[in-house]
Amino acid sequence: MRRYGSESGSAHPHLPGLGRLIIYGLLLAFLVLFYFYPLGSILELSFAPEGRFSLEPLGELFRSPRYLRTLWFTVWQATLSTLLTVLLALPGAYVFARYRFPGKTLIHALTTVPFVLPTMVVSLAFTALLGPNGGFNIALMRILGLPRPPLQLQHTVGIIILAHVFYNYTLVLRIVGTFWSNLSPQLEEAARMLGSSRRRAFREVTLPLLAPAIAAAATLVFVFNFTSFGVILVLGGPRFATLEVAIYRQTVHFLNLPVAAALSVIQILFTLALMIVYTRLQASTTIPMELRSRRATQRRPQRWQEKAFIVGNLALMLVLLLTPLLALMERSLTLGGPLSLRFYRALFQDPRGSAFYVPPVEAVRNSVSFAVATVTLSVLLGVSAASVLSRRAASPRAPTAASQAAARRILAWAPRILDPILMLPLGTSAVTLGLGYIVALDRPPLDLRASGLLVILAHTLVALPFVVRSVLPAIRSIQPQLRETAAVMGASPWQVWREVDLPMVARGLLVGAVFAFTVSMGEFGATSLIARPDRPTMPIAIFRFLGRPGVVNYGQALAMSTLLMFVCTLGFLVIERFRVRGVGEF
């Protein structure tokens, strides 16, 4: 039988060992140059600001009550936001885990839309709903005949926490709900037969089994709240700052890079510890237990109490998750007068005629061009990474030359090392990454400060893990016999990839590409530091509009946020449409 490639049992036997080594080298080089090197430069700036080791920047943080208050607020608001998110989402997770009802798939998809929205859009949506001139206050003033807005939530902790719940609700709903839906209900039924009440059976049987999934979801929610940036910057105003916001202000407003770097080090350590906890908790949910298919664990509601419970929870979800988005869209059409598209038309106009003016529509073009470039680069890197990561360990062979044996050992161990390394950018603050680019990529041969490539590289680092996790399960699902059969019939390695692999991974590849496009369109943290002033993206343009007085500027911010919301929502619906059910890690 004709064989292709150099190793049997490989997930990609048509990919030669030398080719895999080259791909490993390119991927590691990319990560070293554009991830580890910038972070290392932050460490150098923090601990050796004048060329010699010093803990003075860190000492300044711990001596300053202001920075200690920032750290305390970061932890405190993240804890409170996480607790409230878990408490509100657990009943919804139970509804989706245990019941079947009309419209369930659509509602489940809609509950996930907020999570894929940029933080700037979320912030504007809550301002449009609960701000002094928001829809809710205007409605109360009309109904109650009040002369001024009764709810003063702008720049308060309350609106920050509500926005965090809105943003992260679906994480608990999906992580806990998915695990709960496969948990056998017979365990709780057995406890009920032995005399336990429904509450006691849940508390002593179901809850301990759910605990690892709940803890994993809560830890991930805490990480997102801990590194919150856009929500705090817009909704918190000057009164509140997380570590992420403090890093941004020290860099942009005060040009105090050593202190910003020291704050970044603290945040990196906290985030790294949290991600370690999350991965261990996630691994603990895979312990052997009696799991059932969803057909066996879900049923239609029978009693009126069950129907009322489901309707109540669905109403809470839709009000919590859709009302801010509808308020944003409505406000963009009615601000300052009757229903009109004047703020959308204003995006294409230059009212001042300034040579230095950057039209808002140019920000749309910039975002789209950056997103297309990000998709291209992240897909090339992601497919290459998924191809080599899908390789199975080689079977034992006869003694070979020392160089060949060493190469084989590298090929066997490289996937185990590269896989977690590729996930590191997910646990890294975007603002920290942007600061690292400012510090590290400012001198030859990597002087990229004036280049748009810097934005593309930052977006690619954030999007790459999503592409890898979308494509990798699809590649691993391909039967090796299909490739062997194509090779026996005379297909070249390129033909095997084009005619066997590509059609089978196309859906996962499309999901990864849409993820990359959506992530790039909404990225704000790193872009706010490294984008050129004359090449703003849509989130940056929105933030600039908010910093200028006048109804027209605010209306354009609402209009651009609505457009960005539609783009991200459409991207997510494409992801849901083409995602292979049961396949994929996001």
C-alpha cells in the first residue's frame, strides 16, 4: 500500500516532520516577538526602570492609598458583580437544562448576544436606558409627572454592576446549564424517594455535583470583571477606576510608564492565578459520573407552577439582556427630536471642514480593514497551529540517528507545550498588551509605533485562541482512513488537504474567522493605546464622540454603537448557524 508522509498514526501524515517543525518555529517566533517580548519589556520597565533592578515602582503602589483603593475597588466590584451574576443566572441555567419549550433555541442564542458585544456598545446601551436622559427615566418622568429624572445611576457602582451582569450572564447560563443538562435527574429523584424534600435533595445531591461547574463559571466571570475597562471608563466616569483603567490613565494622561508597568505586573499576577484556578476547576467537571443525553434529562413542563417559573425566568432574561440594546437603538433614532436618521447621516459628513478632521465613516473603514487583515493573519496562524496540534503521538520505532530521534521527541512534546501557550493571550489584559507594544516595539528592527500593523498584531493575538479552538476539534474529528484512501488513489498532499480536509473543517474555519472578525471590530483596550490618531477604529471614535460636548456628537456615538452592535450580532448569528453542534470549545 502506498503511504504518504513520514509517520504513521499521525493526524496529518501528509505533513512532513520538517514542515511541522517549521510551523512550530513560526508560531513560537510570533508569540515570542509579539507577546512574550512586550510583556517582558513591561517587567523590565517595572523592576529595572533605570537599567538596574529596583522594586521602587511596586513600592510606590503599596505606599499610595490611591493605588491601594484602586486594587480594593477592582476586587470588590468584581466579587459583587460575580455573586449577583451567578445568583441571577442559576435559575435560568436550570430552565434550559431541564425543560423543553417553544423558541428555546432562539432565546438561548439571544441570551449570548451581549457577550459578543464590544464594551463601548454595552456602556452606551446602559447610558441610553438608565442615564439621566435615558429611556427609563424619561418614561418615569412622564408617568409620574416628575420634573427631573428620579434615577441617578450615571457614574455609580450600581450601573457598573448591572452592566457586568448583562455582559457575563450568558457565561453562567452556558457553562452551568450545559453541565446540568447532562446530569442524571435520577440522583435527585432517589433522594426524594428516601424522604428528602425538594430543597434538601438539591442542596445535598445536585448542588455538590454542580459545584465545580458553578465555581469554574464564577471564576471566569470574576476574571472578566476584574479586567473590566470600557464599562468602568464610560459608566464609572472619573470617580471609579479598576487596575485596567488605572494602567490606561497612567499611560495616556500622565505618561508614567513605570507605574503603569507596575500596575500591569500586579494585574498579570492576579489574572494568571485566576486562570490557573479556572483551568483546574474546569478539569474537575470532567470527572467520571453518570451523565445522560439531553433527550433523557429534559422534558416539557406539565404543572402551571413549572410554566410560571419558566415564563418568569425567560421574562427576566429578555428584560435584562435585550432592553438595553433596544434602548440604544431607539435613542439613536429619537435623540433631540422625532424619529429620524440624522445622526446616521452625520457619520458621513464633515461639518467643520477641518483638514485634521477624521470622518466617522473613516473609522468604519479602518475597523473593517483591520478586521479583514486580522481574519487573514489569525486564520493562517490558527489553521497552521490546529494542524500541528491535532497530530497524535508517534508510535515507537526502531533505533534511528540521534538527530532524528531528537526531532521526533520535539514533535511528540511540542503540541503539549504549544497548546496552553496559545491560550495565554486570553488571560492577558488588552491594555497591558497595548502598553507592552508601546514599550517594546519602539526601536529598530521592530519600530512599529507609526504602523497600522501594530493594531493588526494585537487583534490577532486576541483572536488567535478563538480560531484555534474552533478549528482544532473539526480537524481531530477527521478519520485518518479518509486521507489514506485519497493517497492510495494518487492524490498529492495538497490535493488531500484541499479535497478531504478543507471541506470537513470549513464550518469550523468559518466560525473561527467570524470570531476573529467580531473580536477585531470591538477591541478597544489595546487599540486605544496603539492606534494612530488619524486611524481611529469604531470603538475609539465612539469614545471620542463621548468626550465632546453637544447633541450631535452624542447622537453619532449612539448611531455608531448601534451599527457596531448589528455587525457583532450578525457575526454571532453566523457563528451559531455554522457551528458544528457538539464540536468546538467556544
